[in-house]
Amino acid sequence: MLHLTQEQQHIMQQIVIDVPAGQLSAELKRRGVAADAKVHVVVEFLDDGKLPMTVISEAGRAQDWLANEPDLYDDSDLVERAS
């Protein structure tokens, strides 16, 4: 099992696992993730075997330029709607 010191516990790792939902716990265990470790899981349903456009875009870094753009709007632009 993977045991981390207090300092190491603040390091974030990303693991991409492509397994059926029922096999996720076994796969995490196989990779050495402790059963009591906190994990953040994102689930994507891939019905037809094709990757969603967002995954393709992210993998191709197509939206990276947005990080260099200044914010066009901020909280001061919000308008309260009358109820």
C-alpha cells in the first residue's frame, strides 16, 4: 500500500483509469492507492466508444490560449434581476 507522510499528502497526483465502474476499487488497489485515501473521481459515459469533443480539445490543448486572455467580465458586471 502507498503510505504518505504529512508533507507528501499535499501533493496531487492524477491517474486516468479506463475501467468499468465495478472494477474501479480493484484498479485503485492494484495501483497502490490505500483504501482510506481521499480521491476525486470524474465519470464520463462513453456510449459509442468515441471521445467527447471536450476530451479531444483538452488533449490537443486547443483552449490553452484562454489562460493568456484577460478576463472580460468580473463581478461588477453582474446585474441583479428583479424577482
